[in-house]
Amino acid sequence: MSWQKLDGRIVAALAILVLAPIVPTIAVMLIAGAGADAVRNVAQVYSAIAALLVLSRALEWYATSYRITDERVELRSGVVSRNHRSLPRERIRSVDLTADPVHRLLGLAVVKIGTGAQGADEFKLDAVARGEADRIRTDLLPSTSDGQDAPLARLNPAWLLYSAVTLSMMLAVWGAIASAFGSLSDVLQKFGLYGEIGELFRSVPLWAGIGVPVAAVLLTGVLGAFLLSLELWWDFTLTREDSGTLRVRRGLLTRRSISLEEQRLRGVEVAEPLLLRWTGGARTNAIATGLSEQADGKNQPDAKTLLPPAPRAQAMRVAAAVLREPESGEPEFPSTGEFRPHPRAALRRRLTWGSLSAAPFAAFVITAAALGWIPWWLAVVVAALSVAVAAAFAVDAYRNLGHRLHGRFLLARRGSGLRRTVALQRSGIIGWRFEQSLFQRRAGLLDVVATTAAGTGRCTVPDVAAGAGLEFAEQTVPGLVAPFLEPSHPED
């Protein structure tokens, strides 16, 4: 195949992206009362910078070309410093497609070609025509076609309500709103909004002045999380293709197609954040080699998601289907079954940490009462509540502790604010680490850490009885820790 250029419409896509913010920028300046000269100067400077960026992108497009042969994928790029990269086709493990709203408007897509090696650079063709992107993916991952297998999971729109109570999404929404308020602070102050809010607060009862804003913030977080999940997960589909690849397709405005070769899969994780767990939801994540949450210098934790927030039974069903464990006999594998309990000393450790976490709150309110800032009865109630909540979390964390073996999998469960259940292939364990702090040593406990080349590189079973932890590791991967269990005999 001869050398080909990227689609020239990518220059137009950049022009749209860099010029679009000028309209709201000028609008804000006009609302804030900026003069005509200031607006004109900003528009001229912005247009000049945009022209330079577009010219730079045009030169980069002109100097970039790619070629796909029977043996290799090659990419040449660079204007001043030329760069020629080459990747053997037999090393290709994933071909992912992404199209943001501008790319979709112009009929373009970004093609990311990966090897599955942890930390390895990926080829990125930004951008090619949508039809060409599909052809490249089919060519590089042969035997893939749409519809040859029934999807393992397809989004039910009602599941988006589970995302609305996901704290991480709510925090993202609140952060974006806080950033917007900071950017528009001058405009809001000009219209006297802050002063009106202060007057309104002083004119209503204290419970309304505090309760209404808190309710508004919570409602905004829930609504924003719902809209964010709508963009991320709309039209979500998980499919197993006949090439041995798991493929996730999702997105409302920005369409994403992510491929994961099953040979790289070492297990799954069922994550249940506290709010999501209270509503009966969970999400399923992949544990795979070369699956990084970093892409293009940005944190993208959703890259490992096999199922977005959904009913817990669905999360377990997808986990079992991905691991090819429908014959396990457990309708909610891997989270059901008899997990091995942990020693009572593990409960005492969690109660101790809970008490230490509650101590600052209790000390603060007691000090405030001593200084006369609040009544003593309120200080006693807040202190008692902080201790009770900390104790409840400690007990819940202990109840969630558990580990066991199930066929070819090591199962481990832990956490309270975020409960995680991990099913890790025993064949994917490459070593063991036994970690023990001073306090654990006195309690006869240790952390058993299975090291693996997938995911974060470790699966921890915390606070296990020392002898039982070594025996469990030996049962999981026979022979790996046997020398540490067998007493040594001096030679005669």
C-alpha cells in the first residue's frame, strides 16, 4: 500500500475548535461593559493566534503520512524534525476509534493503534474519513464484523439514573460549576448577584438559608451527573467479536469505540461506591495488561469500564460472561459464595482508625462549645454522631472483607466507601508480597499482595492471619511460596 495523507478536513476541524470560544469571550466582555476598543483588540489578538495554530496544523498535516502493508504499519511526521515510526502488525492488539462532535460533523474519526504493552506509545491517526477508519480497524483486526455475536450488554436508558448518584460524577459537575463561577465572577459582581444573595440569606430563617442552598447543590450535582452520564454512556454496547476481542462502543456527542483483546484480560473488578451500593447498583471494570487510564496526557478511568453503573445483578452477569463463567452455578459470580472471614483483630484495627478519624470533629465541636460559640448539647450530639458514623463505617468495612478461591480465579473483596470485588486469574499471578506494619505484627496480621502484570499491578487481601495468609497464597499458586512454608533441615 502506498503512503497516504490524513484527511485534510482535520485542518478545518481545528479552525472550528480554536475559533469557537471567541464568541462567548466577546459576549462576556460586552456584558461586563468592556469598551469597543478592548473588544476589537481581543478579537484581533485571538484571531491572530488562531491563524497561527491553524497554519501550524496545516504544515503538520502536509508533513504527515501513513502506510499499512502486509507486515507493518508506518507513520511519518514532523516538520522541522522528521519522525518515522514502524509497528509490526503481529504486535497490534487494539484499534480504537474516537470522534468528537466536530469530527462527527465533518465525517472524521481518530484511529488509535495499540500493542497492549504497558506504557508503550500508540499510533494515532488524527484524522481519517469515517469509512476509512472502519476499514483500517477491520484490516488490522481481521475476522471482526458487526453483529456476528449477540452483545454481552446493551445500555438500558433507565441505568443512567444509577450514574446520577455516582459521587465521582457529581464532584466533576460541582468542580465545573465552581470553575465557571470563578471565570464569570466579574460579570456576576457587576450585576450585583452576590449582594442580592447576601440580602436574601439575611431575610430568611437560618434553616432555609442553609437547607435550600444545600438542596440546590445536591439537585444540581444529581442532574449534572445524569447529563454527563448521558454523554458518556449513551448507546453503550459490549460485544465479544469472533477475533477474540471485547469491543465497547458508547457516547452521545463524542463517539468512542474501544477494543480489548481477551488474551490480555486477567480478571474483572466489580466496583460499588457507597451511594451506588445503597441504590443497588455497581459497575464492572476490566483488569488487563497494557490497559492504562492515561490517554493523551489525560486521566481517563472509563477506558477500563466493561459496564457503566447498572443494577448489581447486571454487573455480576457481565463479569461472569466476560470471564466465560456462566457455568459457575452462581447467578451473581464473582460476588456471591462463601468468602473466608478475617480475624477479629482486623475489626479492632478498623475501629481504631475510625475513632482516630472522628477525633478531630469531636475535638472541634467541644472546643467551640468551650469558647461559647455553640451550645454544649449540640457539641455532644455532633461528637456522638461522628463517633457513631465512624464506627458504622469500620464495622461495614470489616464485614466486606473476604477472600476465596473459585476454580481458576482468586476472589478478593474489601472496602466500605468503595467496595471492590476482584476476580483475578490465578495463572496471571506472577509473584507474592507479604506486607506487615508494626501494628499488624503485634496483632498477628499481614497483607497478602498478589502481583500481576495487569491493572494496577497488585491485588491486596488485607489483614489476614499471618499463617493463614501464607497458606492461602500457596493454595492459590502451588509451589510459589512453598519454600517459605517448609522448615529447612540442616545437612547431616
